[in-house]
Amino acid sequence: MDTDDYLKKVLQSQRLADDSDEMKELREHRDDVETILRQNFSESSLTIRYGGSKAKGTLIREFFDLDLVSYFATGDNTAGETLEEIYGNVKDVLSESYYVEEKTSALRLKSKDPKHFGVDFRIDVVPGRFTDDTKTDCYLFQKSGDKGRLKTNLDVHIAHIRDSGVLDAIALLKLLRARKALSVKQFAWELLGVKLLSSKKKVSLSMQLEHVLTEISNADDAITIEDPANPSGNDLMPLLKGRWAELQWAATSTLNVVEQSGWEKVFGNIESTDKASRATILTSAAYATSARTQPWSI
């Protein structure tokens, strides 16, 4: 089989259709979360939208989640006067129905059912507040960092990846990140891939992947990335600098495997990989279904 045909089949095996069991489960949880938030913040002007890989078009079966951005209108203090208060109050209402794990700006939802305690529902709720009435730029609370907040723009982030012209390569790089268990943040990984492939949109998929890995392997220092929504205000380089040795190891080792044995040694046999991915995700979905908390239980 031609190398690019193989990579495309790998990618096809990782796609999740909108009517798949996994996506149905995510949508059910999304509806639950939206009901909880709208019931508890009924006097708020609240915008709830999909973000992350679902909106960008990089969702893969082996490593997927759902970002639910939950932004309050500018000047709306019903959920809290500060970003930290909004973050904490959203966590409190979700904690009635879910075990909530705090992340830098997001709230990860997991099961509270004693039989399946901590089972990951693969949903991150991202509370924030729009900066003005245009409802474009927004501020997010930051648990770490000097400023304690991050100015960003969801639409700009989505468009930057979705319209990059290299979505297939970005999705396969995401799969590689999952297989290698890399600790780099997915958004930083995506930005790095898009930057390195900006002049390689017309070459083959295998050449795109090898180009990205070669550039990483050969770079002594972390390659510069910028937040497309706030390039001068948000410093994303710490996300790469602290992980650069790990990324170079992953890039170099992968290139060596590809040179010696081809990409199938990296991603495996398509049929067996597909079956393993489905089994893992469907087991997780089964737990989630049995443990899913209904919105009327709050």
C-alpha cells in the first residue's frame, strides 16, 4: 500500500461520525451541562459553544474531548465580579452533579458515581467573560501566571487551525502525541504544526509529517509559536520550552522508526488499531452512560 494511502486510512479509522455512539454520548453530556448552567445562572447572559477539536475539525477517536466555552457578557456580574469568582462559582454548581477537576482555565468533568468514581467524561467547561458587546475577545481566569487572566478569542483560534490547509497532518500529529504520551499542550502542538507546515501545504501527507518531525529534531531551542488571538499579550513559549527535550526525543525516535520500518510501525495495522481504539472508547462511553448524572438531579 502506498504510504500516503496508508496514512489516509489511519486517519479515516480515527474519524468520529456525528451519529457515532461516542459523539451521541458527548452531546448528551453537553445538554446536561448547559441545562445545569442555565438553571443556576438564569439571570445571566450566557453564551455556550463548542470549542476545541470538535470545532477545529481535528477530533480523533483515540484521543478526543469536548470543550464547552461558557462566556458571560461584559459587565454581567451575576456569576461573580471577578474572573476567579466566575471560575469558582461555575465549578460549585457543576460539582453538584460531577466530580470537577480544576485545570489552568478549564473545569474537567468526571463521574461522581461511587461505582465508577473519576471516570472521565472527556468534557472541559471553560468559563470566561467577553471583553465587550461584540462578543469576540474574552478574558479567562488563569490559575497560574502573574496576571491571573488571559485575553483570547475562540473564533480566531478555531479558524487558525480549521483553515490552515493542513488539517490531516495536524490530526495525525495529534494521534502521534497520544501514542507517545507527550505532555505538551495540544493547542501548542497544533500551533507548532501549522507554523512548520505553512509552506508545505501542497506536499504529500507523509512529507508533511516528516518535515515537522525533522524541524523539531534539528532545532536546538524551542521553535517560536504565537497565540493568533493575542500574539503580543500571551506568551505561549513556556508551553514548549519546558517540553522541548521530550519533543525532540519523540521526533527523532519516530523518524528513526519510519526510516527503518515505515509509518505502519508507528501507527500499527489499521484493522487492529481501529478495533483497539473502538474497544477502549466504547468501554469508556459505557461507564459514562451508566454514571451520567441527569440535570434534574441538582
